Amino acid sequence: MLLYLENPIKISLAILVLICLFHMPYGYYQHFKYIAMVGFAILAYNEYQRKNISLVIVFVYSAFLFQPF
């Protein structure tokens, strides 16, 4: 389990989302989609291990929302 990475992932995703509010090059947004998808997938896996299905659904939905494919 990647529980020790949970808070840094949440903080870094929040910072990256806030940076998206500013005018950035298009490449930033492309990279952000990959990073966000992986981060939300890890968070969903952590919540699945804890048997917290409601947050699993939220994080899986967020991962699909930011999916780059």
C-alpha cells in the first residue's frame, strides 16, 4: 500500500490544479492529465484497501475525468 504517499499526492494534485488556472503552455496541460490520472488511481487504490467504496468511486471518476487517452 502506498499510504505514506497519500498526503503528498493530494497536496501536489491540488497545487497542479491551481496552476492550471493560470495561462500555461499547452504541454503543461498534457503532462498534467497523465500526472492527475496516475495520482487519482493511486488514491483510489488506497481507499479500496481501506474498504471506503464511496471515495473509490470519487477517485476513479476523477481519474477518468482527467484521462489523457
